[in-house]
Amino acid sequence: DAGVIQSPRHEVTEMGQEVTLRCKPISGHDYLFWYRQTMMRGLELLIYFNNNVPIDDSGMPEDRFSAKMPNASFSTLKIQPSEPRDSAVYFCASKQGHRGYTFGSGTRLTVV
Amino acid sequence: GQSLEQPSEVTAVEGAIVQINCTYQTSGFYGLSWYQQHDGGAPTFLSYNALDGLEETGRFSSFLSRSDSYGYLLLQELQMKDSASYFCAVRSVGATNKLIFGTGTLLAVQP
């Protein structure tokens, strides 16, 4: 079991550029979550999917953020255009049923 | 809405016992979880309490009192590697797969 795989591990981009973060959940897990972590706001849930369907996106900060899950083994979080305040660590997590979440190693995003 | 309160920092020495408290306010309640996060790492699941009482997993135990909206994580025989941030998180009725995290407690274990 390779765990939840995120890429890239680090991303530095200029303000206004499009950023795409990728996640491969654990095989067989039917829930996928995107979280953002900052010192000021802690761990915030952005969106989650169940069986590839978005269930709750109330945490997505604004229209610049979008997430997709085209199949059970892949999800993306896109920011377009990116802004310096989007700098954070973005975590993807997956789970099956009522078990605990398994988090990926995260993507550290820096927007300059 | 939901809110969780934890102490921001706790310091203890190797071999000691430390308790990290968590109080919560939710419109409904489905369970309290605990996660550990080392600096620069990912949160990892430690424990889950759906019912009142104590759950023990090795050196770690977690307690829940639903009537008091309160729980704690107990770490025994502290080791240097236990230095990390610890988060409590709640799952709410009606959104049972949505975990809301507390602000975290930074535990520093000293020799």
C-alpha cells in the first residue's frame, strides 16, 4: 500500500499563474478530501468527494479554486489565477467507510 | 457552527504522562478523533471515540464525555519522538464524513 500520493511536493509559482495539485487516493477508499493548512487558519476542509462525486465544497474559498475527481484513482485541485494568500500546504486525504483518514504528504505551495 | 478548543502548547519531560484537552461545540455530534502531525509531515490518525469512556491504544489513550462536550488525549511514557502537534477533530451529524479540526496543541518533550 503506497498510501495517498500527492504531487508535486513543492510548488513555487508567480501570482496570476494557474496551479494544479494532484492526488491519488488509496485504492478502495471511497472518500477523498482536500484540506489546506496555514499557521493562521489551521487545517481547513476545502471539498470532499464520495465515489468521485463532490459532496460538500462549502470550504472552497472562491471561484478561483476548483476540484475534480474524474475517476476513483485521481483528483485535482486547481487554482486559477493564484494569489500570494493561497500560499499554504495542501493535503489530500482518503478513507473508507467510517475509518480514520489517511493523509498524503502534502503540497507546499508558495505564490510569489 | 462548530468550534474546538485546545491548549496551544504543552511541555513535558521524557517518561512523564501528559494530557491534552479538547472542548467542542457542534450543532450535532458523531464522534471525536485525534491526529498527530510531526513538523513538516502529514497528520496521522491516532484514535476515535464515538461513545463515552476511555479507548486505549498502546501508550496513547483517548477519553470522551459527550455530556460535557469534552475529550482528552493521554500520552504515557513520553518519548522524544512524541514531540509533535496533536489535533482533535469532530464529525457532525448530517455531515458524518466531514471532519473539522481544532487548532492543534504543540507538544514539546524535553530530556
